[in-house]
Amino acid sequence: MDDVFGNLTRGRTTAREVVRGAPNLAMAESVHCRSGEPTPADNFSRRAEYVRRLEARRARAAQQARLHRMMAEARLAAFLAIGLVAGLAFWAERIAAYWLLAPVLLFVALVIWHGRVRRTHRRMERAAEFYERGLARLDNQWKGKGNAGVRFLDEHHPNALDLDLFGSGSLFELLCTVRTRKGEDTLAAWLLAPAPVDEVRGRQAAVAELGPRLDLREELALLGDELPSAIDLAALGAWGGAPAQLGLGWPRIVAAALPVCTLTALVAWWGGGIGSVPFLAALAVQGGFALWLLRRVCRVVQPVEKAAHDLALFAGILGRLEREPLTAPYLRRLREKLETLGVPPSRRIAQLGRLVDWLTAQRNQFFALFAPLLLWTTQMAFAIEAWRVTAGSAITRWFDAVGEFEALCALAAYAYENPLDPFPEIVSEGPCLAGEGLGHPLMPINQCVRNDVDLGGQLRLLVVSGSNMSGKSTLLRTVGINTVLALAGAPVRAHRLRISALVIGATLRIQDSLQAGRSRFYAEIMRVRQLLEMAKGSPPLLFLLDEFLLGTNSHDRRLGAEAVIRSLLDCGSIGLITTHDLALAEIADRLVPRAANVHFEDRFEGRRLSFDYRMRPGIVTTSNALALMRSVGIDV
């Protein structure tokens, strides 16, 4: 099998040619490069750039490691110098005590410098890991080493399991370079559901612009690495959007006026102009007002320190996005989503940070004596509430924008690392799926067998027959996963692809369930019912049915399959079905011109089975089942 997969020369057949009976179906061609478009040399240039950057980051990390050791030794020497000078000053009384200031200042400076060196060292190590992961993807050594997105698996989704969207070796693992949970959620959502045509086109332009920006993607990845996974973004967004706890009208005015009155009465009492009664009365009113607001003030100030801390962690990512020059309309709209009343989020978060610093200033032993007179906690609670009313509702919007930027950068990394994969042409009229040289993106490019599939217009269905392991299921997965990529806004593994908006339904991974008491046939017909409902909606359905209705007798299978397929086609769907049952393949003849038969062949020479994985017109005329049984020693 390896010698078959290793062959770089592939044949391809269009569905249109199948219908016309084109004579040149066996003509092989290598992966071709069109004038003015990326060439295989671009792949080497990408790899060379990653290697160059990896070596630079490793060299910088090694330099910082050496400096780290030197700083540790210098800190130890400074600490010993402090002890020596302290001994000479206080025990031996040989020098003045102020001499101790020099080694102490030196030690403090070394501690600060050492901290910066450690942070730079860790940052360079993470940067090296960023390019190591990129090289692993280029060298096809990424499977099982990344984020598999297992939490997004849903057995009820109409295609996620069937098309290997999640799990080890999945499309999500290949694409996922994001570092925040929101980025993961956004990327997964884009793979699970197609976007509207205009949005897909907008994403394509954004991905094309971000593709060459390695510095931006590296920095976003490093900033994302600094975010702890324990941050609850939903809770933080809920905090920002929660109803106001304090009124910002007359209560805030009263909160500001009462300390002025109290301090005025205190100064007048100390000045001897009046007695203590006005001051005590003002203090009592102020205390009663504070007690009246106490519960609401606590609800405002108690969660704010954690919220401000978590937001501060995002400030670096948001600030980086604010500074990046962006031209694609989709990217510019995303950045506009970050601003609140014209103020960028990094400044908004800095404002909240200052308010929290002022709030915690009352913990200072000196200031704590005066804070009650100033109604400090209440004043800060009103200021924090005002910030939350102005900017709190934007927190969820900030996170959404960060998630979208990260998802776009993930697709941009894929586009950069696969320069031979073009962006598909997204058409408004459909259904349409016209792919030239379609290959599977999860396979190494030099093992990728390419075939053409052209559905839309009159031809709506391909019935694919063929022997075991000949490539039927792989063709369905190839069509499905490229459709997912196309409608997420990513490049596709093809020479060309024209595609309209489609939803995908598949039956490639239907299984029985002992726990649910469900047979494979029952699970399949439940999925078919789901697809029939999807076909009635919009956009049109792309159905991929593997070994359709395998779990029943040939008579019922033929009648049931034809009824389902007619219903799908009548609803405007397009798709492919695979089968071993030649009676099922006859359905296409009764549905001409809406359907056509294609097949894959095999050759069994001696005791060796080989495939060329080329799609050919018509119904398969050979079977390898008995030959396979004999090859493993079964006497048939």
C-alpha cells in the first residue's frame, strides 16, 4: 500500500466528463502549478523561514539562560555583600551605616533585572515551541501532538464525527494554533456550521492579509500562553453585563457631598468656631448612608479585584490588536468592535485597574484611618459601577473579537503553510460544488490522490461503486472536509474549487450502540431522517452517504435508497453515495441526467492488491472480496 500512496503522479476525472464519457480519463498528471500562483518552492521557503526563526529564538533563549545564571550568581554576591557591609557597620562598627545603601540598591536592581531575564528566557522558549509546532505541521508530524478539540465532539452533529473534524489527527488539531478558550470555541463553531457567503468572502480577505504576518501570530500566541486556563470568560462577561447595583443619580451626588460636609464640620470644630455637634451629626448621617448602601456596595466591590486581574491578562492581546495596521474590511470591523465610545479596550481596562488600585489603597495602615471619613469604599464603588455601566457590556464583545482574531490567525497559519492550496471561489447561486484536483488536507500532500468532482446544474448526484479499500469513503471525506474549509473561510486542498453555501450531512461513521439499544441500521435511518429535515431548509444540503442502508436486505435497500435519494434531490440537495451493491448503482441510470455512476478499481496481482484511487465513469465490474479472503488464508 505504501508504494501506491507514495506515487506523486495522480489521475483525476470530472463528474462532467463522467457523464460525457470523456476518453482521456486515464491520463495522469502531476501536481501542477499555474503561472503567477504559488509553486512547490514556496513550501520550502516557508520551511526555511520557520527554521531561521526557530534558530534565532533558540539562540536568544540560550543567551538569556547564560545571563540568567550570571544574574543568579550576581544576586548571591550582592546578598553576601549586604551581609558583609552590615557586619562591618553594626557589629564591627568600622564603617558608617549609610554604606549599606549601595549593596542594597544593587541587590534590588539585580532582582528586577533578573526577573526580566527570566521572563525573556521563558518567552523565547515559548517562541521556539511556536515554530517547532509549525515545522511539525509542515513535516506532517503534528498528529496527536496538538489540541484535538475533543470537547467539541457531538455524536448528534450531522458531520463532525464523519469528517474527522475533532479528535486526534483531526482537522481541528491541524488548524488549532489559538491559545484562548474563546479562540477554540470560535474556530470550532466555524468548522461546525457554514458561514453566509458574504462573511466567507470577508474571512478569506482577512486570512489572506494575516497570512504573511508571522510576527503578529507569534506575539498573539505568546500573549495567549500567559493566560491561565482557569479564567471563566462567561462569568467575567456576566459580571460586566449585570444590572447596576448602585444608582448613579442622586445617591452618587450625596455620596460625594457627605464627606465634604463631614470634613468641613471637623475643620470648623478644630478651629473653634463651632462645637462637636455638627461634626457628630454629619458623621452619623454619613454612617447611616453608608450602612444603607452597604450590601449593594459589597456586591460591587467584592468581585471587582478578580475581574480586573483577569481583564488585565487580556489587555496585552487587546493592545496588540489595537496597534496592528489592518486593511481588510472584516478585520477593521473587528477592531471597531473593540472600542467603547471611541476608547480602545486597553485604556478602558487600565482605567479599571486604577480604580481597583485606589480601592485597595484603604488597606494602607495610614490611609485606613481617614478612609471612613471619606466614604472611600462607597466612593470607589460608585466609580467602579460607572465604569461597568459604560464599558462592562463590551467585555463579551472584546472576548468575541479576540476569539475571531485568533481563529482567523489559525486559518492564516494554514494558508501560509500550504501556499499551493487556493482560496475557493464562493458563488451566490447554488447548489454548486465544482472541484478540480480535490485532495484530502489531513494527508501528506505527496500522498494525496486528487480527483475532480463537479456537482450542480443538472448533475446533482454521484453514485460511487468500487471494491474494498479502493477510495470510495476517502472521496466522500475529501469532498466534505474541503467544503468545511471553504465555508469557514480557509484555503482548500484543490487546484480550483467553486462552491456555494451548503450544509453537510454524512453517514460515514454511523455505529450501533449497546448502551442505547440501537442497531447500526436504526442509527443510520435516524441520521437520514435528520438529513431529510435539513434538506428542506436553507442553504442546500450536501449529503455524503457511505454504504447506504447496508444493514437491510437488498430489495428493501434498493427501494428505500431510491425513495430517500429522490426526496433529497427534489429538495434541491446535491451529494454522493457509495455502495458495494450493484443493484443500488442502477438508481443513477433511472435518475439521468440528475445522477451518474462512477467507480474506483483495484488490481490483484499474485498475492498483492494495489489501487490507483482514480475515479472512473460507470459501474465497477470487479470485486476483491474473495481475493482478499484468499490472501489471508481463508479457503473460499
